[in-house]
Amino acid sequence: MLKIALGQMEVIPGRPDLNTGKMLTMIHDASHQQADIIIFPEMAIPGYLLGDTWEQQAYLRDCETFGHQVIAASRDICIVFGNVAVEWDKHGDDGRVRKHNACFIAQNGKLIAKRIKTLHPNYREFDDTRHFFSLRKLALELNQDVESLIKPVKIMIKDREYSLGCIICEDGWNDDYSVDPIAALAANGPLDLIINISSSPFTLGKNNKRNRVFSKQAQETGVPLIYVNNTGLQNNGKTVYTFDGFSTVYNSAGQIIAYCQPFTENLDYLELKVETGGLDLKPVNVPNDFTIDSLYQAISYGAKRFLQSIGMNRVVIGVSGGIDSAVSAALYASILGPENILLVNMPSRFNSQTTKDLAAQLSHNLGCLYTIMPIEQSAEYTANQISSTPVTNLATGKQNKLSVSSFVFENIQARDRSARLLAGIAAAFGGGFTCNANKSELTVGYSTLYGDQAGFLATLADLWKHQVYELANYLNKNVYGREVIPQAIIDLVPSAELSFEQSVDEGKGDPIIYPYHDYLFRAFMEHWNRATPEDILLWYSQDPAVLEQKLGCQPGLISRLFPGPREFIDDLERWWRLYTGMAVAKRIQAPPVLAVSRRAYGFDHREAQNGPYFTQNYLKLKHQILAAE
Amino acid sequence: MLKIALGQMEVIPGRPDLNTGKMLTMIHDASHQQADIIIFPEMAIPGYLLGDTWEQQAYLRDCETFGHQVIAASRDICIVFGNVAVEWDKHGDDGRVRKHNACFIAQNGKLIAKRIKTLHPNYREFDDTRHFFSLRKLALELNQDVESLIKPVKIMIKDREYSLGCIICEDGWNDDYSVDPIAALAANGPLDLIINISSSPFTLGKNNKRNRVFSKQAQETGVPLIYVNNTGLQNNGKTVYTFDGFSTVYNSAGQIIAYCQPFTENLDYLELKVETGGLDLKPVNVPNDFTIDSLYQAISYGAKRFLQSIGMNRVVIGVSGGIDSAVSAALYASILGPENILLVNMPSRFNSQTTKDLAAQLSHNLGCLYTIMPIEQSAEYTANQISSTPVTNLATGKQNKLSVSSFVFENIQARDRSARLLAGIAAAFGGGFTCNANKSELTVGYSTLYGDQAGFLATLADLWKHQVYELANYLNKNVYGREVIPQAIIDLVPSAELSFEQSVDEGKGDPIIYPYHDYLFRAFMEHWNRATPEDILLWYSQDPAVLEQKLGCQPGLISRLFPGPREFIDDLERWWRLYTGMAVAKRIQAPPVLAVSRRAYGFDHREAQNGPYFTQNYLKLKHQILAAE
């Protein structure tokens, strides 16, 4: 019988001192509880998402020193933990000192073994290959089979030898690689237990898949598998990730026999009869991960931890009476308390009484700080100053004046609200102001740079508009248990109210038709093989129903929205041009995005400002379709 | 005798249609000139820096089709060109279709051979490993020596068989890798000619190194080497790179016998006796690359191409009378003509008559469009609106007012200039406005978000302050041949003039002491092994002269600036905190940076918003030093 402690700790990236302190405390507790092994996550000491901090040798030395402290603490317990392993006399492909993403196994105050990560993820937000030397590269250098290097670790516990297969995160997600570290471990066995230490960011629905994949591994090898993941928040600058922990134990039949609460730091204990593969323990049900509940947890946890990480206790939110700012207000009020949230309504002549009243009602419902600061005079002043001040051509002496169009005036208002008022108010209030843009807007740049696109965090920018509505209902029903977000805000047509053309009282609003465009944009952005106009038009040409099925939107919607292919194509090209054109320029200067989906803007979705392009096949197909009309 | 055409083309990323059109024209010309071979750069068809566009299968199909067109054009000439090679029935490590960064060799209208890139750079701005499957990975999958797969290509030209060693960019920069593709080619020889097709971004001084490295390769193998690189501009969103071409031919003794003009699209011809290794051709002198001349070329070319790529013909620049905006104004006026440049002076009560006059004088010297729009009233209005509007606590009914400190007011002014005025003016003028921040400011966030940090491109943000001054002198002397930037601007103390504490007339200015901090910040940022406070303090503790030598600043400066270690340490910690703290948050929302140095902000320098950290060794050393005082 092994008593195993699951050290599901919150890892603070860039703080090896704090992480080590936390680990030593947990080790102390686990030793006290007579645990035989304690398992910590991947990169528990340094943190995982550090950008190019990995290039600082001083930082590497520091993590090494803290690693020695953890090893020294293994007098009465076996410790399995993740850290960077530095080979000071070797170099990586970049000429810098060689670093491994490694799993350390310590016992009796000494290092027993070290295993290095075989598979380095190099998609989405991951950058392992940039910094670390994988076992695959090592095998190539040594001119050996990589499989032969993947060996279990043998440790003695209570006079029995155990053979542990220690792998790191991606090693367990090997479907698409030519190397299968788990099969290699089994082949180089015997094997009593597989331990996967991970630093795996939350993605909506990922745990469902992980349970299928890891369960199969345990079943196929007939060996129990323990997955330990960290909690906390880490970021790549432009994209911010929550880590849900959700450490899980699978028995040799692949059944889940224990798991730690997600988004909670935990030191859970498990008594496992390795001899029987944990088959004597009762399987437990793990909650489905692809739910609004899970989404809310990630967003709320992420926003809270982000505030903590930058030391921000007070938040300013511009409330328009629309849905995005309402959700933002309800969310932040639930995190910091309403007394620390200052809601600001900033009307101009274009804002309806309806939305002004709704903004006030929302604020009353939440009991926040509230103020109204109109932008009418200041926006007007700016337009006048620009259009009435003469511009002199100093080569010719001629004078001219600039003219401010209504479109230019729309953006003047948006910037007046954010960069003039909210930024000033936030500084005076001693806090920051939020960016309330959603993913649909961010996709096509339907927001103003230095205007409503500004803020310290784009909290909702990985949610499609329909998810923002879901979150609104969830906040009312499950978080507050009352209608803090007025139903009228949820029912209102979405509008920027920057001109009379966008009057909500006349039912006019955004040019984005969310029930269709949410799904079209998602196909551009989130499909593993990105959908382009070529794909979309091909599906449409097969049958609008085929496209609806591919996109996952409501059946029958596309035929209702577009009278014929010409209108469909105009719409497709319009949004594709924006998505790959001006919106890219805007996203480059966007705030950090809190990621929850399988693909978030920023470092997860790397993009160049290269402008729109239509492939030859697209142009041919379009020509055929329009010629046949 | 081989007649070789060097196709130093401008590659437009994301435009396979235009690139292929260009290639077909060059192929036609070269065939007409009876050239035997024409060589195009790496990724000549798709472009190189495309972000995740590589995940669009429609784009890959498109590039493949254009590749077939180029191959078909090889009836009378051998064509060597770079393109993506797709293995539709295989997958990469990410599960997507397998893509190679490949070199195609075509003749008689057919594909003769294909070679894939062995070494994938994964440092700085490079992301090859994210998208492409390298020969190293293939060797691992095939369980073969990678060296055995690196074979020359045999082609028949005028009844003689030639053996070409075709490699791609990084394959020639193999010092730090365990595989040497050139040695492998030579071992698998015979070898008549090495061809390195590249897409290698400009970095100040890199060509000097490239000539040393490639020259040695030609000499050691005794085989002539032809390097063909593209021109143009490509970007990773956040960082913008110029490509200088500078294609070069080395004979078998390693001497340079030909090169193409940098930053110029070229179709140059060379007659090479492969039998004699090109030793009969006279060596030529290649200009030194590490000069202000080279820097100016890159900046000017980069800004010009960036404007073209986004279709911008008119530019607005806020001119303060300081050096950064003056350089920006002179630069853009030389690119677009002064009639397309609108210079805007935006004084407040804090701006001296001195700088107002200098801004006007600069504008007169350049003959640009000019206007003065004060921010005094608007900034005052904002401060008043914020501090006089009551804020109500809706839970208690209590009212309060916010107060605007002088620091808050400084930032209000900066945002008033950029987000209120310049953004509005630029929109009305039909152009964009520049960000004039330099690298020293960007390093420590000495600029205001949505204020002077805003703009469509941070043109000077990869230049340390002392390089901005060098560029100012260069513009006057070499570009304009007259003092367009008034000498008084060059001589003036640098100041933000946002408060009376920053009065230039009293010689007060920025808190950054550029002659020292430029070099300290450069060590943080550009040293290959990033210097941290631990390294800096260690060098200082050895001797301030050691530190001066490590940093490359003026000898004796550090002792003059700091009375003792306490002051030195305070200064070090202050800037390190900013560099790794608030400045990171600001850089996340900064405009794209035009890169010229060995390390530019953005995608080249990846960073997480993790906050400042001091290593244990640093803290110990600091304690020792201060205790000894």
C-alpha cells in the first residue's frame, strides 16, 4: 500500500522562492501524514510560462538552488517534482546553456533520478521547443533510439521496489507524434505506476478529452496513472491562462478513482494498492467539463488571480447599458465586492434613455460606486478643435482645414470615453479599467483602438457573443441568485450607440449578426484546420445546410439571412477582409486576453499584419457560382 | 561555365499570386539572357513570416499550385526556389497536415528534386518548429542518420552533370547544432556548388558575421557557395522585419566574388567556372554592415515598405521640439514627401517657448504641413470633469469626489495629445500617426499607454537614445545635406515637459541618464545571456570599470554618477522593477516595433507579465555589499 500525496499547488510563475516555500510546507504536512510519495506539477519551482526569462542564467541558478532545497527535504518521503534541469557544460541549438524540462525524483535527501520531457508541444500558446532540449533531440545527438532512453525509475519504499514511469505533460498526449513515451516505458518495464506531472492550462472541454486519453493509457498498460497539474494563472504577455489543477488518479482498468477539486490548491491523499492496480477503490464520477459552470469558474478565477498578480484592488468599468459591460460589472463586483467597483456611464446625444436607465439600474442592482460623466461637450470640443484650427503648408504658405466626418466622430467618442475619461478616472481611483470587448468584436475589429478596445485585461475577449449572454444568465441565476443584470439588457438589440444609425429604440444595432457570424468567425479562428473563404464557399455551394452543420449554427439560418449567393459572398468577403486586415492591426495593440477556448487571440493565435488574401480556388469557385446565377 | 541568375526578389508575405508573378517574369528574363540556373530565396512563393496562416489548408493548396506554375516554367532553365512542401497524407506533431520548409529544383518543366530544411531556428523571431517538419524529425521517424539524408542534387547542364548542395538558411548557421548539413553534403559528395536559399531578416551587423561564417564554409569544403536572400518587409504582428537581400557569392577560397545591392530587388547574373571554384573571378569588397548608414537604410526602407503594405500615404506626427519626434518627422518627410506629413505641436502650460519654437523651426525646415493645437483647455476640462463629478456609493447613498494628482494629470496630458487629438487628426487627414518612442523609453515604460506610446508603428523603438541622436545627425548630413533638425534640438536636454519639474529651460529633464542607462538596459535586453541585477551587481562589485567594460559605456562614468553602492543599487533596482514590471504591461499594448537590433521588443523578445524578481544570489550579494559600507 502506497500513501500518495497529490501536491496540486498554485504555481506562481517567476517566483521560485514562493513556490519552493509552498512545496516545503506541503512536504512537511505530507511527511507528517506519513505519506510515502508526494507529487508536484511540472515546473513547480520556476513556473511554466515565463517568456524569455529562461535566457537569464541567474534565474536558472536560482531555480537549481531551490531544487536542491526540495531534494534535501526528501528525508522521510519520496518527492516527485518538476523543475528546469540545466546542463551547464552543454548548449542548446541556440548556443545558450542547455535546459531540460525535467521531472526530479528525490528520496532520503538525495536525488534518485531525473527524467526529461520527450515531447515538446509547439502549437497554440506553447513554446517548449524554444527553450528546452527534448529527449528526442538528445537521442538524435547520442545517435540512439529515443525509446531506449525512456526508462522507469526504481525506488524502494517500505522494503518493496517500485517502478515508476515518470512522464511530463505532453508525453501523455502523444497521438500525433512518432514517439509514444508510455508504450516505451511499458516496453522497458516492469511498471507499477505512471506519474504524469503537468502544467496544463485550462481549455473548455479539455478535461473530458484528457480523461478519455489518460484512462485509455492506464487501461492499455494495465498500470494505474496519476496526473498532477498545478492551479494558478500564467501568461504569455498577450494571452492569460488559468490552470485548473483537476489532478486525477486512474486505476489499471482506466477508471477514475480520485480527483482534486478544480481551481483549488489541494494536498489530497490517496492510499493505493499498486499490486492490485487500485482496482479495489471505488470509481468516482468526474463532472463534465464542457459547461457554462466550468466556463464561469475559469473566467472568474482568471480575473481574480490576474488582479492579484498585478496588485490591483479597485476597478473602473464603463457601463453603456449593453450586455458586455453589464457582464463585466457583475463579474468584477462578485470578485472585488461592489464597493471596489466604480461604474461610469458616459452618454452622448446618441445614447438612448433606455440604455442610460439600464446602466443605472444595473449599478443599483449591484450596489457599486456609480457616476455619470457625459462626453457630449468634450467630443464636440475635439471635433471643433480639429476642424477649426488652420493647417498651414509651410512650403507654400497655403492654409487649409480638416473636416471631421461622422465616422471619424464615432471613433472620437469611443476614444473620449476610454483614453480620456476611463483612463483618467481609473488613475484617480487607484485602479485600472476593464476592456469589455468580446471575441466576435475582436475577430473583426468592431471596436475602437484606444477606445473601447483599451483596458488592463480583455476579460471577455475569448467568449463569442452568445457565450456572453450565457454568462449573463449564469451570473443572475447561479452567482447572484437574482436579476442583477436587468433582463432588458439581455433582451436589448446590441448596439454601439455611436450615431443615430445605431439607435436601440428603433431596433437598430451592430452590423454583426451574432447567431450566424459568431459561428462563421469561430470557424475562421478555432477550427483546427482554419476555415477560409475557400472552405466556407465550398460548403455553401454544396448546400447551405452543409455549411450550417460545419459551422454548428442554427439550421435554416443561412438561407433566411441571404437571398442568394451574391449576398452571401459579399458578407463573407466583408468579414474576412476585416478579420485578416484592420482587425489584426487592432489586436496587436489589444490588452491581454483571458483565454478559455481552444484558441484565444494573442500568443495562442499568432498572426502577421499581411492583409487579406483570397486563394485561386476561392476566386474560381466564386466566379462559377456568380456566373451560374 | 555556368551562367547563374541571382533572383533577389522582394517577397510579399501572404501573396503567393504576386510572388509567383514576379518569379515568372524573372525566369523569363533569365531564360532570355541564356542563364543556366536561376535561384530564388527561401519561401519565395508563400513568404516566410505568416503567423498561423500556415494552418489554413486552402493557403497551402494555393502555394502548391503556384509552385507547379514555377516548375512548369523551367523548360529552358534550371530553377531553384523555396516553397512550402506539403505531405497531404502525413501529419506533423500537432496533428495537422505535414509541411516542410523546402527547396525545389526544377528543370525541363519538371521537378528534379526537393530538399527539406534540416535545422529550424527557434530563437528570436523565428517560429519554424511550430509549423514545419524538419529533416531532423524525419530522420528520427525513419530511424536513420540525419546526415545520410542530406544529399546533393544532380542536374545535367550543357551535357555536364553538376552536383548541387541545396540548403536552406539556418542549415548554414549550424555552429550550435549537433548536425552540420554542409559537412554532411560534402561527405555525401562530390559537390560542385553549395546553394543557400534564405529568408533572413536584417539585423545590424549580421552580414559581417554571415560573410565570415559562409566564407569559411566555402573555404573548408573547397566549393563555391551562393547565398540568395529576399528583400522586402515581413512581420510577426508585434515585430516588423526588413529583409536586405545582400545575396552573395563566395568562391572556393571563401572570397566574395559578387553580391547584390542590399534593400534592392535585383536579378543579377554571374558566370561561374565551377571547375575552378570561381577562383578566376576578382574578389570584391563588401561594405561593413555595422554602420549608421546601414541602420538608416533599414529604418528608412522598413518605414517606407510598412506604409506601402498597409496602404498609408499620409502621416501625422506630434512634434514636441524634442529629438525623437524631430527624427521621426525628418524620416517620414524624406519617405512620403513633406506635403504628405502633417506635424502637430500640442502645447500645454508646461511646454517652454524654447521647444515650441524648435518644433516650428523643424517644421519650416522640412516644409511640411503644420498646425498648433493646444491641449491646455481640454486637459483642464478632463481633470475638472473627473474631480468635480460626484461619485455615488449606491449601497450607502454616500457621495464622494475623486482627486486628480499631478502625476495623474501628466498622463492625462499625454493621452489628450495622442488618443484625443492625434488619432482624430490622423483620421480626418486620412492617415495614421506615428509612435516616436525609443528603445530606452520602451524598456522601462517611460511613456504613457494610449498616450505617446500609441501610433501605427513604433519606428524608432528598436533604437537606443544615443542611436536616435546618431540618426538625427545622419539625416541632416547625409539625407538632407542641411540642418533640417535644428542643432538646438540635438543639444537640448531630453524632457517630456509634462510638469514644471521637467522644465528644459532649467536644464531639467528625463530621469533616464542615457549615457549609462542605454547600456544598462541594453545588457538586460540584448545580451545573448540576459544580464540581470545579479550579473550587474557582481560586475560592479568586482570593479565599476569591469561593469563599464561589460556594458560598453564610457569608462569612469559609473563612479561619477553614483557616490556609492547604495545609490548604485537603488538605481539598478528602480529600473529593473520597471523593466520587468509596468513596462511589460505597456509593451503588450504597444504598436508594432520596427526591428534593427539583435533583439527587438515584441515577438523577438517574448515576455510574460509576471512582475519583478530578484534572485537569492543577488539579495545575498547586495546584503554583503551594503553591510560592508
